[in-house]
Amino acid sequence: MRNSTNYIVKFVLIMTVVVAFILAGMQTVLKPIHDLNEAVYNKKSVLLAVQPVLDQSVEAMTAEDVQGIFDQDIEELVVDSEGNIIEGKKAEEINLEEQLKKPEGEQQYPLYVFESEGEKYYIVSVRGQGLWDAIWGNIALESDLSTIVGVSFDHAGETPGLGAEIKDNPAFPAQFKGKELYDESGNLVSVKVVKGVINDPEHQVDAISGATVTCNGVTNMMYKGIKNYEPYLNSLRKN
């Protein structure tokens, strides 16, 4: 009986070690594939913000299609809190979640400049808080730096059919197209997600029914996110 018990213990230990080695090997093999898929997903999210000016569906693009646009038509920049371009860095290298945890003066922000048919579009990244977890997105601006071309939103854990609609329902982000971030005096107003009557159509969109907290999160995220880029946007206006 004792020998039988020792055998079982040894067998379990050996199998545990073998399985651990297999899992470690699989992680090593699969990590580059995972990283590539994540990079393509993030780049598609950026392109979704300029979907209205693209001649093909972003969702239908292959990884090669996405990378081709990034190589040919997109300039990746990184700007600091004072609006300076940080040389030697690319936007895709910046983790906005980590940056926003730093003191404001140390934060860096990704910026994508997409050029199509002689027009430049500026894509900024924003991040905020929904009902349950983080929400984030990309906002594409026309060359006037106020008119929204398009937006894309995503989330970590909003409720399906409610807060998750910021991503899952195309009608929600579509509302932002053509909205203005600044008023006639040049003050940042951003775009508010409101429930009920729209009384400022240039700066308001309809809220998602039953998702008040998430919609408020989008409103706050939009304003604070654009505010981070204002020093850089103001420097462009002066040129």
C-alpha cells in the first residue's frame, strides 16, 4: 500500500512538471501571435475612427490591409502634456492606461495623423471609467481640429445590451460624426451624451437607455481626453 501511495505521488509530481513545461512552451510559442493580433486589433480601432473617409470596411480588412494603411498613410506621433512632440517614439508604443496614472506633467499621449486625398485627419486616444470598468476610444478630427470625423469606443466590462452598446451598437458612435468640440468663441465644449431632448445638436448626442453611468463616463472621457491634447492642438492652430 505504501509503495502504491509513493508511486501515485511521484506520478502526480512528474505529470505536474510535464504539464508546466508544456504550458510554458505554448505561452512562448503563442505570445508573438497574441501580440500581433492585439496590435492589429488596436490599429483597427484607430482606423474605425476614420471609417467615414475610408473606401473599404475596417472590419473586413486583413492584417496586411491594416498595416499597409499604417505604413503608407498614417504618421504616428507622441506628444507630452505641454504639446511637444517626443522624438523617437511611435503612438502605438504608448499605453494610455499607464500614462494616465502618472503625474500630469509626466504623461505622454498617442496621436495618429491620417492623410487621405490631400486631407489630414488627427486621431486622438481617450480613456475613462464606465459603470463597471474602464472605457476608451479614438476620436478623429478634421483639419479644423474641432469637427469630428468619427469615433470608436471600447470597454472592459460594461453590461451587454446596455453600457456595452457604446461599442456593439454602430448607431451610437455614428451620432458623433459632424459634432463640434469647440464653440464659436473657441472654448472647449466637447460632446455630451444626454438623456432626453437634444437642445444643442452641435455638441450633444442621444444617450443609451438604461446606461446612464456609462454614458456619463463617455461624456467625461471625451472632455478630459481632448483636454490632454489641447496644448498640441493649439500649437497647430498657430501654424
